[in-house]
Amino acid sequence: MELECYPTSRNPPELVPGRPNRAWMDRFAERHPYRCLPLSMANTSGWELLCPVSFTAEWNGGIHQQDIKLTPDHPHPDFHLLASSHFSHGVLTFHSGYLFRTPPGWSMWVGGPPNHVKDGIQPLAGVVETDWLPFPFTMNWIFTRPGKVRFEKGEPFCFITLLQDHPLHEIQPVIRRMDSNPELRHQYDVWEKHRSEFNQKIFRGDPEATKEAWQRYYFKGEFPEEVAPAPEGHVNKRRLKAPKFG
């Protein structure tokens, strides 16, 4: 299975596997947020497109294209091919520099890098049928207030991942009482008991619980008290392939 990446510009942005680190996560004591496996897995479940040049984007609050001013730190011959004010109304548009082609039945989720926080501007997300589309898409960010924002060289401005979206139409959400699934009910009750006891020990300053710091059941793919066999296929670290030339 291949994700085909066709450059549409002379020097397209660098495309790299999603990186796990986030500056705000690093600033926590003992890098606590990295213990949240869903956060870390989201960070690495796709590929990043990186800014080739540092620049400042400034919006004065107006609705016209000229109300966004883009200023690269240094002259860059292809900057006009990277970023622009195309849609107006405070929307900053990036061009990916690639036409992507996915296998039949696979679409591309396009958005901002997961858990990458930027003050004053918000990434917009889109789903693109890249299994047939013969032209590229844009990545857009919308200012949340007038002001300046920075994009640094090497900072991701777009994050792409793949999904089989057509089967979503066949899925029927069903709300059920948990008691209707006795096995799941038991597993949940055991987990809740262990979590409550552990949190109480942390609150009391229990030395063993404080040293352990956090429960690792989900991270390890385990059940408390081994109420069921460990799930097959559990992943707690994801490193995707870097692009190659074909």
C-alpha cells in the first residue's frame, strides 16, 4: 500500500512522519502529558508538512484579502507559492506543494498537527477524496482575533493521515446499558475500583503510589487483575515511514 506524493512545485515543503514531542507537553513536570497514550499516538498517526521559511502573519480584523499581511523573515523565492490570503475573512491559506493519491477507498484527513497549540489562530480540517482527485488541496488556518502569529522554519503547518471514510455510512451508533454486557460490566467495575483506590492513595501521599505516579494499564495494554487476556495488536508507540523516491 502506497501514499503517492507528486510535487506540484519546484521545491515542495518537507514531508516527515508525525513527531511525538510538543513544547507545551515538555514544560510539564516530569513531562506528565506523555503518559497519556492517546495524546502521543495522535501526534504520530500521520505525516507533517513543514514550513520552509519562518514568517509572520498579521490580520487587522478586516474581511478582505489584503487585510492579512505575510512577511517572511528572509527573502524566499517560493514564499508566494507557500502561503497567501486567498479566502479573505481572516483565513490564512497554505499550499501543500503536492498532489496526493491514495489507494481506492481511502481518503485523506487534512488538518493542523494534533495537539500543536498556536495562540490566535486555529487550523481548519477537511476530508479529501484523494483516491481520484487530480488536483491538490489547500490547508487553511483562521485567525481567532486580530493580531500577529508566527510560523517558524521547520514547524508543521499541515498534518495528513488516511481513513476509509465510505464505510462510516454503514455504522449505526447504538446506546446500551452496560449491564447488558456482563463481561464488559465486570471489566469496567474492576478498573474503576483500582482507579479509585489508587487516586485515594495519591491524595493521602502514600509513598508507593506516589513513586508509581500513574497507572499503566492502558499504556501496557493490560487489564487490572487480569480479568481478560491482554488485547492483541495493542500499540503504544507509532513511527511511520518517511517518504522515499520512486
